[in-house]
Amino acid sequence: MYSPYQYFFVSDTETGGLISAKKKAFDGIALTEVAIVVVDQDLNEVEEHCWLIKPYKDDLIFEPGAQKVSGISRKMCEKEGQDVEKVMKEIIALAKKYTSNKKKPIFVGQNFRRFDLPFFENMFIFFKKKFTTYFSPDVLDTMDFGRLYKPEAVGYSLGENCKSAGFTFEDAHRALPDTKATSRLWIHYMKNLRGLNSGAGKKVKKVKKYRKKFQM
């Protein structure tokens, strides 16, 4: 296969709040949970992972509103979380496993470019590493595909996009359920692009047509 996209890392993060000009992703707002579902070029889900993350700095922000939405508290992360450097190393190992002929995995997510990506990039910077050493610099966002798929939709949240695609999704606000829903959505979009949901991708039997003879 010549496509640069051999493997897709569909992902979602849970965090201690929303980033802003004064609240930086990862360095300020805590990264609390990460999930990844690996999808191959044939649109098969090949494996999944989820990590709850132990607080890695004393001054991390855990906003009450974020805890109310996800149910993840600082205390929960301290008790059940894994060391963030260990998590990053496991993500790197996953990237190396699915790097094929120097073609790096590409991340896919819902509103990923604006929200989740800064947490990944800043996590790598925190440990003096570069995100694009292990992953494609391209990022694919299901929010963009949702706008193209159904321009008349009332919104393009994960729930609205799933509804437009014809399947239900309960807003779990935990990383793995959200990632699984995003993976299902992504596969749906890709199958439509390839004509696999409509039958347009099926082989069509060729029929010879002959011009009827006629007299002047």
C-alpha cells in the first residue's frame, strides 16, 4: 500500500479543565486520562488501551466542573493512576509497533486538533521529546468530517455526529467509551468515502452494448 496512512490512532483525553490563554494544556490543566483505539487501513479495530494518569506536578489544575463531568478527581488519579512518563513510553512503543515502512500512525479524534492535541504535544515537550518523531504531523478530526457529512446538522458534537451517522451514543465523558464511539464514527465516515456503505464500492459486471443497425 502506498498510502501514507497505514494506521489510525483514534483517541480521546480527559482533563482537569478547559485550556485558555492563562491555563496551558498539560503544564497547567491536568491530563487525567488517555485512551487509544488502533484502526488499520482496512478499517479494523486491532487493539485498544486506556490509562488513568497520576498527578505529575503539585500545582496542576483540577477544576470542580471537570470532575463533575468526567467523575475523575485528583484523589482518584493519585490512588489509581499510572506514572505519566510510563504512559508516554507505552504510547511511544505503540507508535513504533504500528509504524510501517517509515509511515507513522496518524491521530484521529473529535475536536482533537483544538483540544486533545495540545495535551499530547506538551506531554512530549515536558519530557524533552517531539510528538512528530513518533506520529504523523497530520491530524484528522471527526468534527470536520461531520460538517462535510451533514452540513444541515444542528451541531457537530460527538453525540450529534453519531446521531447524524445513524447510531446512538450516550455521553459518557470517560476516555475509552468516547474513543470507541469516535472510532465507530470514523470508520463510518471512511466507509462512506470508499463507497462501502452504499454499495458503490462493489464491482460492477461489465455489459457490452451494441449499436442497433439502421438504414438511412
